Amino acid sequence: MKYSFSFVLLAAAAMLCANSHRSFPVKEPENKVALGEMLFHEKRLSKNNRISCASCHIPEFAFADTVRFSIGADGLPGKRNTPTVMNVSVRPYFFYDGRVATLEDQVSVPIEDHLEMNMQFMEACKKVTEDSLYQVYFKKIYGSVPDAINIRDAIAAFERSLETSDTPFDRWMNGDTAAMGPSAIRGRELFMDEPRTKCFSCHFSPDFTGDEFRNIGLYDGKNLTDAGRFEITGDSSDIGKFKTPGLRNIAVTPPYMHNGMFSTLREVLVYYNDPYKVVPEPVGMDSLMLKPLGLSEEELFDLESFLRALTDDRFSSKVPAEAVPVIRKK
């Protein structure tokens, strides 16, 4: 049976109208990564269709947020600072408290969190399942209609694709001796200086995370009361412990720490240099942190220069110019 040209136009117009509430350009995805990216930007996965994953994991800021606590679908702030979802393809667990072990399991947590997207995951999946275009896309890529399993799989596939390695540091490691300046090179030496700075004790591996849980002194049971990993395990030895984050693109993901209490990298480094000036009576702080480092201003400058060199080229324009104060070296 053949249809008239006018009928085809009317059918196309009807489909466009049916999907006019989309918050992003409709472009047919070619694979599950592209489909996952579409879902990552899909506001209908939240209550009242107000926010998407990308609302808090902002692509141009290395898929982190720019505020201390992201604002959820109901206008409420979250409990913890939004971490980047880049360079997570080989992480063994997710969230600051390590509550889930796979990216697929991670997908539904922010969707269902009442401070975030605030929608039952199966209800969110129903919105996708009932969408005519998503039916076509999932049939083409997965051979079936959208469901909870392949929706999780697509979003996780997109997140696994968000790896970065085009940085001054990586070029320097590959033999380009001009890729990092003298200050960043000195900063790298300090970063690797275990007896003194201990940075590499926690931030090792290609992504600069040991995937461990550490108490870095940001819990005192009075003003700082987020117990972190303890809320998952119930083990008293986990009080105040949080997952060590990776450091790639760290210069473009302020504010920092699980509670977003530091606005700049300099503030973070000053804290590590002497935690007691910020938290006089930390509870359960890791033994690596017990003794102040005693770094000079020039050494803090160099460490920050190195951390900035971990920024992927695509985000270089987002590095705050004021992040490294000018210090005259003698």
C-alpha cells in the first residue's frame, strides 16, 4: 500500500509534535554510546521533566558541576558535591561512599534519589519505552524495545566512553619535553615524593586514584558530620572515609571535596599542607595526614601547576586563569 506525499508530511509533523518537548536536538544515534548520550541529556528521566544527568554533570566542565551542591528536580540541593563521570570505565565502585559496584547499577541511583531526579527508575523507563523515536532507536541498536536493562546499558556505555588522555602531562610522559613547563615538572616531582607530600600514596594509577576509601580529616562529628563510607558498611573504622577521586581534569571541576567546601585548587593544597588550620579536631583522620607537610608557597605553586597539566585539551579554555597566583621565584 502506498501513501500520498501529503500523508507522509502529516505523519512526520505528528511525530515532531509528539516529541517537541525534547530538551536537545534529535539526531538518530548510530550506536549504544550515542544512544546513551541522548539519554544522558533526557530530562524526562526526572520528576516534572526538569533536569537530566547532564544538568549536574555538565559536559563542558568535565562532566562535573560548578556549584557546591547541585539542585535537583524539586529545587532542593543535593547532599554531596557532584563528581565528574569522566575516566570511570575501570572504577570498581561508584559514589563517594562506594555504594554500587558497576556503572549499570549507578544509573538508577541519581534518578531515584529524592534530592536529585526524584523519580522511580521504572517510571522513568516507562517514559522512554512509550516514546516513538526511542522505540525505533532501541530496536535498531538493541533489537528490542527500551527496557530497564538496555537503558542502563546505554547510559553506562556512554559514561565508559568519557576517557581523557590528551593532556600536557600525557604528552610529557610520551617524550614531549616541552609539554610541561619547569613549574609543572617540579610539581610532578613533589607529587611523587612519598616521604614528604604523600600525594601518590592515594592518587596513583593512570587516573590518579587508588580506588580506596580515606579519611582526610573532613569529619569531626560537630561541624562536619557526613560519615561517608560508614553509612554503607556500618563499620566504625569507615567513619569519615570517602572514595579517593581521580585527578584528571581536576582544574576545571571546582568546588572540591565531597562537600564542596574548597573553591580553588590552592585552597585544597593549603588544606593538605596543614589540615588542623581548617579542622582543628578531626576524627579518625588517616595516618598519612597526621603530620602537616610544611610546603613553601613556591612548592604549593608547583604542585598546582602539575595538577593543571592533567587537564584534557578539550577543557583547557575552562581552566580558571586565577587558579595559580603569580609568585616571583628567586
